[in-house]
Amino acid sequence: MMNCKKFQVGNKMRRVLLVIAAVIVGYGVYLLTLIGPGNYVKIYAGNYLWEMRLVGFLIAVAVFVLALYLLIALFRFAWRSPKSFSAWRQRSKRKQADQNLGSGYLSLIKGDWRRAEKQLLTKTDVSGVPYLNYLAAAQAAQEQGKTSKRDEYLNAALKSAPKSRFAIGLAKARLHLTAGEIDQAEATINDLQEQGKKNAQYLGLAIQTYMAAGHTEQAKALLPSARKYDALPSGQLDAISDQAYTASLSLGSSPSTAWKALPKPQRAKSHNVAIYAQALINQQEFGEAEKILRSALKQSLDTDLIRLFGRLESEKPAKLRKAVESWLIANPNNAELRLAAGRFAMQEKNFEVAETHLQSAIQTAQLPQAYALLGELYQSNEDSTKALQLYRLGMAALSSNEDKQLNQTLALTTGELIPATES
């Protein structure tokens, strides 16, 4: 609105000036019509007298004014020429620097690191944004393994744009993290902490750096802000959250304290339950382990949790066996449940039930542990022949499982399958 008003006022002023100029010119023409053709103009200068017709005088004055104008214009041009030439050269150099910057970035995108580094460092002294040249050159140098040159370019970027310290620091931390230089990346992140509290790029980079450094508590502390500012995709933040809480549980000096500190959704995750239950079993706190495992297995019959449940010790193993058998009603072909039930039956010396469950585990999945336990059962009944046979079959099953795992690993890495060794 203000621009429109200024434009209208400007137009009115031009019209007023044009009217005034037209009046003056008209008046001058009118005066010329009053002068006769025979009139003369006399110019006195001391003892000299110049006399000329009026028309000639007017022509001379016009020529003089024109010559004076041209002389002044020539003088101004000569005065400004050095500066204009210098400005033209500066513009030309800057244009070339911009072209080199663009070409360097294209080479960087294409992966031509050496050429990118050379192009990006050309004409940096006249570049309008030299810090961009140095930052891109730092990446090109890192891709070539030239870390000392990379650091040199990063320092040059900061020197050329000290007010852009935060942005340059983020680029520096990202390069260190990519290169696996976790300590340097973390030091840079910590140095930018005050400025980065509400910056999405900083928060995402900081969380990834702290996780790589194993400082999960610091990473967890940033998760709420990271979600608020969309620092990373929600799925990635969920995965990092899982990793952070799982690491806290695994590395905590007190499993019980670490477990209580977990948010409720994290305590519902099978892998966290397995870590906590394993820690309880290692401390021979079988009652608490049974409680936590029973609750989790009611929600999901996770294989790792079943195996941990089967390792429990109790003065009443029959109670544990009946719990397992209740789950077997809906899952009769679950070999891990059969193995756990067979183990508890052996603890209560109910060998007939144990043999039934262990044989079912072998028929369903050829579990090496089932062969071993059934061999122990026959050994306790002084049937050494059957026991030895089962031990051998268990070893063959174990070898077969190792071959299958190797086959799966090779399939993932090479895409080719190798037949498993037959027992």
C-alpha cells in the first residue's frame, strides 16, 4: 500500500515539473518572436568589441554549452575509469568463482573427489561465500582419506565466516561422525550445545553421536526435544529410543533399579524382559524372574523368553511344568515349550513325562539340548547305549544347526545357498 502511494505522488510531481518546463519554453519562444532578424549582439571585453547577429550568437552559445557538457562528461569518465575497470574485474573474478563453486559441487555429487577439491579451492579469495567452498572441499578431502587437509579446510571455513560458527560446527561434527571419529564429533557437539537446544539438525546429530559414543543417558535426555522439533523420522527416533533404554538396562549396575526406571511401554518389549530376566537368573533371583517371565509369556510366546523360563530353578518344578503345559495346549508343536516341560519333569524326577516331552521336541525341531537331556535321562536309567546314541545325534544336530546358520549368513552376503551337511 505504501509503495502505491509513493508511486502516485511521484507521478503528480513529474506532471507539475513538465507543466512548468512547458511554460518556460513557451515563454522563451514568445520572446524570440519579438526579436527582429536584423538585431545584433555586442560583447565588450576591455578595448575589444565583438559584434554578431543574434541567431549566430545563440548558435555559438548552444555549441559552447554542448562542448562544455562533453568536456565535463569526458573528465568524469576519465576520473571513474580506474574504479570502473577494477569493479568490472572484480565482478568477472567473482563470476568465475561462482562457476567454480557450482562445478565443484557437481563433481562432489558425482563422486569425483579430487576434481571437486581442486575446483572448490579455485578463486576462493574472491568468492562471495568462501566458507561454502571450504566446507565442500573438506568433504571431498575426507572422501579421499585426507583428514589433515579436511581439518585445514574446516578451519579456513570458520576463519572466513566466524559468525557462521554454529553451521560450520554442525558440518564439522557430521564429518567426524561419518569418519568414525566419535570423540571429536562428541567434542564438537558439546561445544555447540547452547546454540543447538532448539535446532532440529543439531538434536538429530547429537543423538546419533551420543549413541555411537555409548552415552545413552545423554541421548535419552534429548529425545523429547528431538520429537518436538522433528529432528529425525519418528521410526528412527523410536528405534534409537529402544536402543537407548535397552543399553541402559544392559549396562546398569542394578538391574532392578534400571528396570523400574524404564517407561511402561519399554517394559512390555520382549527383548527388555529377556535382558532383565537373564540378569535375575544370573543373580539366582528365580522367583522374581519367574514372575516377570510369566507375565510376558501370557502376552507373547517369544522363543527367547521360553528358553529363559526353561532355565528357572524351583523347589516346586511341577508347578513350572504345568504352567508350560498350559501354554502347550494352544501350541502343541512348539519345540521350545516341549524342551522346557521336559527339563522341569526331569527336575521333579517324572522321567516318563520328561521322555514324552523331550522326544516331541526332537521330532518337531531336532533341538540339540533335547537330545542331551534325553541322553542324561537314559544314562540315569543305566541305558548307556541309548544315551551314547542320543549324545551323538545331539552333536550331529548341533553341527547341522551351525551349518544352517553359516548357510543363512552366506545367503545374506553372497545371495548363494550352500547345502547343509547331512547328519
